[in-house]
Amino acid sequence: MLSDYYVTARERALLHTLLEKENPVPVSKIAKELQVSTRTIHRDVQGMEKLLGAYHLELVKKTGKGMWIAGATEDKQDLRLALLQTHAPEYTEEERRTLILSALLEAEEPVKLNTLSHELKVSAATVSYDLDKIEEWLQGFGLELVRRRGYGVKISGAEASKRNAMSGLIAENLEETDLFEAMQQRIKKRSVQTDTSPISNRLLGLVEKEKWVTVEQILHEMKDTLPYSFADSAYIGLVVHVTLAVERLQKGENIEINQEHLHSLKNTKEFEAANQLIQRLERVFQLDIPEAEIGYITMHLRGAKLRQEPEQNWDLDHLPAAACAKALMSFVQHETGKPLVQDHSLYQGLTSHLEPALFRLKENMKIHNPLLDDIKRDYPELFSIVKKAAGYTLPEMTLPEAEIGYLVLHFGSALEQLRDKQKARALVVCSSGIGSSKMLTTRLKKEVPEIEQMKNMSVLELENIDESNYDLVISTVDITHEQLPSITVNPFLTKEDAARVKSLIHQLELKKHIPYEQDIQAGNETRSAERDIESIQLYSWTMIRLLQQFDVYRPAFVQDVYSALEEVCHNLKERQLITSAGKTAQALWERHKAGGMAIPNTRLALFHTRGTFVSAPCFVIQVLPQSVYLPSMDGTLTEVKHLLLLLAPDNEEVEVYEVLSAVSEQIIQTDQSIQTFASGDKQRIQSFMAQSFRERLKEKIT
């Protein structure tokens, strides 16, 4: 009977819990009792049918109600008695491999096969089979599993790859709740003690608790200097990455980085934040940290998922992501027949997500998507379409399913809104990033009309909110707020979740809110109106200047691209648009070396920079006498005939940068716009820009 089946300790606990229940139990409630995720519960019950059938029992699952074990009382009692028999600790294959990987990644010397089999209480043959699977997993991180008789087992490879593997192992197996709980305890000045599973404890051993809590506190204190507001999952990843770096450095393990690549990273805003972080870590941990570590932290910052999409992106580095977003939207619109291309919210969300995603792909950085199975199950057709769109849009890159899953969330959210007050104000906490956050808020708007207003927020930001402005917290991770009632839901908001949220709202005595509009004093209204008028004036002034100063240069002969940049910069200096031709050309060239400037499937390359050597915002085109091949934004080489130069002064008003950003978006707006800029026809391009500016200004005024 039970002895004929391999049942883990966690599965035993789950069976005990279900046998104690007489009625259907929500999966979220079971998960809370067992201190695991709902994802884990769904995974564990998949293999229980045969075991229950042996006892004439059946596992029944019903959407909106939960799950329960159906069958005769006597049969349930037989299974209870069988489960009470004592057994040695047992692990699933997945758990066993996680423990082996943890041991090997942490070990400085080879580990004997017999040692692993003894600790896990399985045969050496079983461990050998597990190592075959582990070897495949390690290859994805560029690591090799060395196995020799009499030598043992050891992981071989670069230090950076080992750290990436450790981070990946933690992301795949450690519940975010464990780390969130410890961080919340730190916020509340309590000792760090979490009731975690043996697997979680083993993984937490890779990043010493006290150490990563110290690192998190340093990052929390530096949050204003970090370049973005990260998704909670990305913030956790940063904490783990930095803590691993500290721990490995203390063991004498240093990483190496290509010096040219490091030089290109120094020109990014993330490098300065990483440098400040390293200086703080050196003081706190009494370490001498090499510059290579700054480079790797910079890469982590650039590749991190954002919690919220920024209102705008004024650095102009967003063009590769913008071009990719437009292409994806066009492809998915064609496949679905839904009007997506003009959805500005979708465009902004995709662009914000794709910017770090493209960097991750370029640097071969992996990302974990805990929602992937749910996404593939709930959006199978859309997943297939987006995967096909990604292959068409980025033919030189292979997007892993984790990345595709996040893109599906953006499109799913947009389509949800197309398919289609309220009393409560809610704080929405979603740890998985922009796409899942949008999906949750979209479904809340649709399924729970009782909610009047929602605000997305990070777990760690809850300590700073004014509770009087909200009625409840809706979160995708288990949290406890001292002032506001909270409820945990799935990012996809099941019917069961929506019903529970409605029930909670109906139980609450909602606060009486003063409408925001009525709370503004007359003086504030006047100042706001004045600011709006000034903003419109600045938009108009910048647009006019760009149109007036636009020009197309056609040099008779240039030896190379850098010479072409120097020549056009000399022309701009004569027109007093820049103060130094040399500095401007050098800045444009450095930006070119940091990443491809050519726009895929066009003959255009957009060179842009921003600095004190730029006197006024300007946009010009340099037509090359002969085509050249330049690195493009998708990693390929593209034949280029036109260099587009977009220059911005430092410390300008945000409206100036918004207009410049609008120019970069005009270029890749449609196939027609690409043809217009590639024509080299000054009057035609000016006319197109003027019309685009007019439409944007009209939107601002209305």
C-alpha cells in the first residue's frame, strides 16, 4: 500500500492536512498552513492520484472552491494510520538535486559520491543519476561538472558563473516569502527568525542570514541613489547577488571582467550607483573590493526588472527597446486582429520591460519567472503568438521562455482591457514586476468594481505609507500590516480570489475619503495652471528650435564613421549648437562602442549623447557617401547610410528631454516614418516631424 509509493515528507504533510478537512479547502489556505506557495501545492498533488486510488480515495479539485479528498471514512482512516508510520527524511528528485547542487557550489574541494549518498540516504547510483541532470543544468551557466573515480565531484568554471548559478538556484527554489519576512522583521527592529523548510535553510546557508540582512539594510538606506524602482523579485535578486559577492570575496574568490566591457559600463548611470554601493560595502565589511565587482553589480542593475514603468525615459537609450516593442505590437496585432499598435500604455510597459531584458539577453544573464507555468496554462495561444513574434522581431537572439512569459503578461493585460463605482481604496503589492503588476490591477478593476482606487507598491515601501488614505492591502505574497487588513491573492486573480477580496471589502467599515479634487486649495490650482502653461510653452519652444535647426549634411568624402561624426560636429560648433566638436564626437563614439546604434532592418543609425558641451537641443542627419556596416540594436550588423544625431544639454527641464525622446520614437513609429528619415529629404523630414509634434502638443493641451 503506502510502502509501494515514494512519498516525501512535504507530501505526507499535505495528505494529513487534506484528510483532516471535511469540506473543500482553498489552495491558498492549505499553502499558508504548510508555509509553502500555492505553486508548490499544485505541483505536489499531481502525483497523488495513484496513491489515493490504492485506498479507494479520490482527490477532487473545483475552481472557486478548492480541493478535498473524497471517499469512505474507513478508507481515509486507513490512509491516516499508514501516514503515521515513522520514516526517514525523504526528498523529491528536485529537492535532492537542489541539496546536491548547494553542497557542490559551496564546497572548495571535491565531494565524494559516498558522502552525498549517505547524507541523502539514497544509493550511489541514484546520486549518479542526479548528477547527470545537474550537469545539464550547470551547462546553462557555463560550468562543468568534473567527476572522476577516486577524486570525487567538483564544479569547475569561472567565479562569475558560479555566483550566477548560486543566484539561479536560490531564485528557482527559495520562496520569496522567506526573505520578505526577514526584511520585514528588520524593518520592525525584530530578530531575524523564519520557520523555513530544510531545503530553504540549506539555500539560505549559501547567503548567510546576518550578512544578507546587513546588505539589504545598506541597499534600503541607499534606495534614493538607485537608478530605478525595482520589482521586489529583482530587489531580492540584487540583495542575494551582492551578498554572494561579499561572501565569496571574503573567501578569496575574485571575478574577472573584460576591461573594454568595463570601460563601456563606466558611461552608464548604473555604474555610479554601483560604485557608491561598493564604497559602503568596503567600509561595513572591511574589504578591499576590486573594480571588476563594480562592473558586475552595474550589469545586475541594468538587467533588473522594474517594479513600475517610469513615466518617461529621457536618456534616449530606450530606442532599441522602443523599436522592439513597436515590432512586437505590430506582429501580435496582426496575429490576434486586436488594435494594439496605438495602445500607448502597452508601448510604455513593453519598452520599460524590454530595456533591461535586451541587456540581459546580450550579456547572457538568466532570469527566473515563478509565474511561467501559470502563464502557459492560462494563455497558451497568446504565449505561442508572442514566442513567434519574438523569433521574428529578434531573429539573432533566442528568448528563453521566462522572458517570453513576462512579455505575455503585458499583452494579456492589454487584451484584458480591450475585452471589456466603487467604494474602497487599495494598496496592491506585487513582487514579480511590471507585467504581473499590470495584470493584477487590470483584473482587480474588472472583477472587483468595489475598488475605487489602487496604488502599486513594494513590500518594503509599506512602512512609509499614510494608512488613513487606504482601506486594505492586496498582495501576491503573505504579509501582515499592523494598521490595514491584508489579503493574499494570485497575480492572475482567480474567481476565488476576487470573491474573497469582495468579501473582505464588504466586512470593512470604509474610511470616508475627501476627493482629491476637492482637497486642492485655490492657490494650488493657480500654481498648477501656471505650471501647465509654462510646460506647454517649453514643449513648443523646444519643438520649434529642433525644426529650425534641423539639417541634412552630405559630405563629399569621409574615411570612416568617426571621421563623419567629427565633420558633422565641426558644422554644429560653427552654428554654436555645441561648444566642443572633439568632446561631442568622442562622446557619441563612446556611446556607439557601448552598444549597437544601427536600427535593425533600416539603413539608419541613431547616435545620441548628452553633456555640458551641448549648448542647445538639436537633431541633424549625416548622409554617408558610402554605406558602412555597424552593430545594430539586436546584435547583428546592419548596412547604414544615414547617421542620425540627437544631442541634449545637461540639466535641462524635463520637457526638453521629452521632446527629444519623441523624435527618437518618431523614427521607428511606422515603416513609412522609417522611409521618411531614410530619404535624406530635408523638407519631407521637417514636414513629418512638424505634423508629429503638432499631434503630441494637441495631446498635451487636451
